[in-house]
Amino acid sequence: MHALNKPSMTQAAKRAKRKLVLEITAYLSPIILIIVVFVFAPLAIILFFSFLKSGEYGQIVYSFTFENIRAVLSGGYGKVFLQSLYLALQTNVLCILFGYPIAYYITRYGGKWKTLWIFMIIVPSWSSYLIRLYALKTIIGTNGIINGLLMNLHIISEPIQILYTPFAVALGLVFAWLPFMILPIYAALEGLDRSVLEAATDLGATPVRRFFRVILPLTRGGLLSGSILVFIPTVGEWLVPHIFGGSKIMMAGSLVAQKFTAVGNIPLGSSLAIMLATTLILILYLTIKWGGREALEKAI
Amino acid sequence: MKKKKIASKVLGAMSVLTLIFLWAPVLLIIVFSFSTNKYGVAWDEFTFKWYLKLFHNDAVRDALIRSLIIAGVTVVVSTLIGTITAYGLYKLNFKGKQFLRTSILLPIVFPSIVTGSALLVFFTRFIHIPLGYPSIIIAHIVFCSPLAVFIILGRMQRFDWSWEEAAMDLGATRVRTFIRVTGPQLMPGIMASAMLIFPWSFDDFVITYFVAGVGSTTLPIYVFSQLRFGSTPVINTIGTLFVALTMTGMLLMFLLQKKTKTSG
């Protein structure tokens, strides 16, 4: 009996396996093709290029060197990278500080206006990023409405310089990325089990204690996915420092853009991009390992 | 009880201020787009003339048409790929699935500057895809289809699959079941993803700027090229149209979502 069954079993298993392979090919080959050809391959190529030299006229010289990597890790470039990481961290913290209260308010007190509130937060996150930055620039510029208002109220006698200061860059970053923090936190708060909160209150927890001991730990996933959506793109920001910092404040993204466009040192630009990508993949990996995957996919 | 009320008031005030912070700049450029102020930074008198000027601006019209074509192709292709990928990821279990899911996430969370520069080098130095429509559309599909995958996957997780089981029990093949039963039922979710991808592609600046090459000015690239002249009423009008477009898309999506809820 046993001996008789065995061959047919393996045959069935084989058939099931072949069917699975066929189905994977049918459903998943387009996305695998896209990821392999247009994400992994380009990354591999800029990794290769980052070990090459740039010639006098910006052409690529095919000789192996560690020069770019050394340049990226030391001196001025390294400093800009650290500054980018710092600015991204600062933006992330500010987004949590401003985002958590509004997400909490909408969940608890939103009532029948909940959908409208969420709509008002989703629209900026989906409308043109460039246009929103332009709008903010219009407001804080020298002829902008803030300076106009302050001058009309005789608080200041001549326009103050807001644009092209570190403050303007910090403001621009929070303005650009805040919605992406609010939404995952809101989703996490909405998913909270009411009975847990009631239990905490019944057991005598004060509202403050309940918040820090129950609500905050339970919404960790939302905070984590919001942080991925804010921190990672912010490290590589180029437009915000370009528009609000001028040439004074640079971030990692500005360096990459500069090397690929104006100056045209593709090997050095590739090294900078690879360095940026490596840092971010590492951060992403650690976050996912720490339990952010589910929350992250939910946030999207 | 009273303490609670104060807490909610404070939270409410903070929330309103945050919302004002997010919306005030956008609302102001909408207002200024109807103002006669020629720098576009203050309210003088009501006018439509900037909109008339906009529609007679050839550069803007070309850029707009180009952006619409790119976004249109991107939406169709990305939504198709997104749908079958999400279906495959939902239905099949295999080794390496988690790795695949993480890889699909990469183009979404990566800074545009890395994707843009890597694709530029790839297109110009490796496979020689002409810069312009082909390179821009490929780049857009690369960052839009992963988004479609996760939006549609999210819908599938909330979907009632008993219909599909019934169809397959009655002898329909998986492909036929998908075309005749599951697909149509998932349609609102698929449409919602298309609604979200359209602005995502239409608005993209950084990646497009890198892979566009010379002469392929999309609307965001046009706006960017005008930025160094400071604020202008014409950019205010373009901005207003952008916001109007996004809001229409979002409204349609909300309506579709409501429809799914009531019918499902």
C-alpha cells in the first residue's frame, strides 16, 4: 500500500510544483522583469561606475579606482551626508510632534467630519509637490505675504530674509512631508481596539499614563511606517534645499543632482548615489526587521 | 470631565493650525491666480486674464499635452501590471515571496534622485533607450506599478473571495474566473488605484527631470524652469489647475470607495 502510493504522491507534488511555477510566471513575471531590469540593473551599473574615473571633459574613463568612494566618505561630502541625516531626523521628529496630535484628534473627536479631515490631509499629500513648494516660497519670499503683513503691522521696517536660511529648509521639509506622517499614525490609531483603552481606564490609568503606556506602544507600527515614508525620502531631498536653501544649504540629493547635471562627473555622482542608496537600504532593512513591514504596506 | 473638554479643545486648535499650515500656501496661490497683481504675490482686483494667457501659451500647452500622454500610458500599463501582480502575490505562496515584496517596495520609498540618476545612466550608457517619451514612460511605470500593486493588494485583502471559489467550483478556470467574476468585482479598487496613479505620474518632477533629455518638457519641468524668475501669475494658474485636478481625482476615488462598500 505504502509503496504503491509513493510514486503517485511525488508525481502529484511535482505537478503541483510545476503548476505553481507556471502561475508565478504568468502573474509575476512583468513585475519581476521591471524590478530586475529597471531597478536592480541600474543600481548595479551605478555601483560599477562609482569605481571609474571622470575624464577632463566629463567623459568616463574605464580605469578602476577607489578615488570616488574615498572622496564621498571624507571631508565636505561626508559632512553634507551627515547634515542630510540630521535634517531628515529633525524633520521626522517634528512631523511626529505635529502629526500625532492631529491624527489623535481626528480619531477621537472627528465624528461626522472624519472623512472631510482625512480628505483635507490626503489632498496635499497627492497634489503636486513642486507646486506646493512653490506656493510656500511665494509666501515666505522677500515680497511674500508674511513680510508684507509684518511690515503693514509695523513690526518690521524692511523685509526679513526667510528664504535661503536653515529655518526655511526645515520649514519646507516639514511642509512637504507632514501628510505622510499623519496618515499612517491615523490608520494605526483607527485600528486600536477600544476595549483595551477602556480596560486601561477601568484599571485606574490616568489619561496621560494611558497614552504613554498603552496608546503610544500600540501605535508603534504607524509611527514606524510614517517614519519610513518621511525619513528615507527626506535624506535624499533635492528640491527643498534647492528652492529654500539656494546654494547655501545642501543635502545629499543636491550633491547627486549637481554631479549628474551641471558639473557632470558621472562616476562621482554614481558614488554619491550608491552611498545614499546603501545607507537607506540599511535603514529600511533594520526597520522592516524591527516590525515595520506590515504597517508600511498598510500605509501605502 | 471638564479637564477632558479642555484637552480636546487644545488638540482641536492644534489640528486646525496644522491644517492651515498645510493649506494656506496652496489656497493663497489659488487666490492670487485671480488677482491682477502682475507678480502674483498680492490681491489687487479680480481677473481671468492669467487663465486666458495660460491657454494661449504654446510652451504650456505642449508641456500639458506631453504630461497627459505620459500619465495616460503610465496609468494603463501600471494598473494592468499592478492588478495581475497583486493577484499573484495574494494567491500564491512560494519561497522568496517576502523578498519580492520588499523589492517591489524599493522604488516607492527610494529617494527619486537615486532612481532618477540610476535610470539616466542606465538609459544613456547601457541600453540606449532614447531620452524623451520612451525613457520617461518607462521610468514612470517603474515607480507607479509598485504603487498600484500595494493599493490593489490592500483592496484584495478586504475582498469577499467566496464568489471566486463558487465560480471555480462550477468548473471555470482561474483565468476565466478572473476575467468574468473576480476582475469585474475588483473593478472599483482597480479604478481607485488608477485615480491615484494619474496624479502621481502627472506631478512627478525629479525622476522625469533626470530622464527627460533635451526638449521633452513636461508640465512640472516647465514650472521648475520658470521658478528662477520668482513667482508669476501664470505659475499660480498652473498650480490652481494642478490642485483642482488632484481634488477631482480624490473625490472620484472616495465615491468609488463608497460604491465598493455599499455593493460589497
